[in-house]
Amino acid sequence: MKVLTNIRFYTVAGIAQYLSNFIRHNERDSSSSLFLHGVDIMRPDEKQNIPFALIQSARRFKLITRCVDSPQIADVIKTAPNLDHVRSTYEPIIQAYLSAIEQVQPDVILINGTFYLPWCLLQAATRYNKARIIVHYHGVLKKEVEHWKEELAKQRFLEMERDFDRPNITYVFPSNHARQTAENEVFGHVLQHAVVLPNPTPEAFFQKPQGIRERTIGMVSRWTRVKNPSFLISLARHNRKTRAGYHIRAISDLEKDTLSYKKASSIISFSPPVDNAQLPSFYRRLGVLIMPSHFETYGNVAQEALAMNTPVLVSENSWFADTLRELELDRWVMDFSSPAAILERIEEIIATGVPHAAWEQLRERYSDTPIFNAYSRILLDS
């Protein structure tokens, strides 16, 4: 069965990591009948970041690249009088997706996300009208742009996200939290054809504890308001002021030439985004990983760190908070309003470490094999 999907290989993006890991799983599964086609739409001035080892060894995956010159969505959305204007502006991208669809003639079109490229794929899939459509709701767009000051832009984005409300679509959510947020705040009704499937963590992350952990606090995140990076700066300042003695490290896409980087780099050690396979060495050195996000549909990095036996602290706005409660790690879910309170809790959880029973449960329920097997069934049966 042929599945066509939108794909970008950004190292810091959760969607890219999910797809890359699923491609690897599908390659290992000798019984799989899925053949995946990933369509990468890029601008002429963009550099394609392809994991060549993955692509060259794949037998059930093909990458299709289309180069389309198009304006930045931030520039278009702020002045667009209506959604039809946005659609007209990005008609070349819609046509690029449609040509790829007609070339592949897929049985299923898998749309990852609800941002403007996935939305363009939705337009093309609707015009094709010969394939089942599945939307993997990795993030709620309304929450992603909540901090924008331009009310017109936020309204257009909401209209764009609401355009995904169609009776012939099957939705996959990573959490009940994400599903309920989309239903209550975006669509305004219960979605009839929706399933909840947690994101998995690759088996390679599940490693036994290795000695005493360093007094290092880490964060892996895009540097955007919804991820609450300002708290990391506040925590680093409090750490220096109180001489708590922690080393603060962040893997992020924050550019070195920005004012934010220049202000924060004296108290935070920054590293650029890395491939998912390189993250275990980062997690292994941490005393704790924090995830203070204002909103998080899942929380991949917290689950990966926990799989590495690294303690985590996450906000109540993350779905992973529910997982921690299931694992009886309620005290690892916090309100990130007080750097002092967070440092106090960090001292506590570094001392206790990850309970082995919690680690065992995480491995049994959330490793990639059982979850990706379920994902394959959704693609086949939807």
C-alpha cells in the first residue's frame, strides 16, 4: 500500500524525528506492506538537510523533492484579507504537492501537522479525491501562534487550522490533551474519526543508569515562546545569583547573531540542534532535563531523557505530565513560575533518581515497536 506524506528533515523538529524513526521501523519490519513516499517542498535558497544514510538504505521509502519559490508565511498571513488569498498565494506549492500525488497515486495521504505546508497538502489531497486522508495532529497551531501580536494573522491561522475539519479525515493525536484542545478551542465539536496514539521513544534510548549524574540542568527545544525559553533564562540567573552551582545547557535553534543569544550565552551553554541519534550522549550528562512549555501536545524530549534514566521536570501544560502521573512520578510535574522552587525540586529528584519500576513501565508501553506497529495498523485500516 502506498502512503504519501509531507516531510522535512529538521533536526530540532519532533515531526521530522517521528517520521525518520517510523521510516526506520518500516524498513526493519519484513512483513510490512507499506511503501512510503515523502514529499519535501523547499525554496530555492534553502539547504536540504537529508539523512543520506537513511535514504540510501531504504527499500520502502522514496523522497520526492519539489523546489518552489514562495513568500514567507509570516509576511503573507499578516496582511491576507481572507483564506482564499493565502490559498492563491501558495497555489504553486499546492500544485507541486498535486503533481507528486498524481505521480505516486497513493492509497493514503498522511498529512503531518496543520501549518501552511500541511495545509497546502490538504488542498492538493482534496482536489485529488482518490485517497484516504489522515491528519497526524502533532501540534495545535492556535497554541503555537497564541503569542503573536497581529490579531489578523492569528485569525487567518485559526481559519487555516479549522479548514482541517472535514468528515472524510481520520485524525491521529499524540494525547487526549491535544485532542481535547483541538476539539474545544479549534473545531468546537467532538471529532468522530479520531484516535490517540502516544509518540514512541526508540529502543536505543532505553539504557541503564551509569554512575552519578552531573549538576547539569538541560533543555532541548525550539527557541519560541510556546516552549517558554524565558524561564530557562530566569532559572540560570537565579542559579548564578544563589551560587547553586548548576551548569545550564540548552540544545536549541537560537541563532548566535540574535540579541537573545548574546544576552543568554553568558549564563547558558548553547549547542546547535543535533540528529536524534546524538541526543543520548547529551541526556546522559544531565542531572535533570526540564520542559517548562506553556503548551506541549506531547513532550518527546522528556520521554527520551526518562528512557535514559535522566530525571525530568515538566510543566502541567504538557501531555507528558499525564505519563509521569501514570508512573507515580507526580512530584516531577510542576508550575514553572518560581525558579527557586524548581531548583529546590531539582535537588530532590537528582538525589532520588529514576525509580526502576517507572523506567520498566515506560519501556514496556512507550518504546517504538509497539507504538509504530499500532501506527502501521492505522495507516492500513483507516
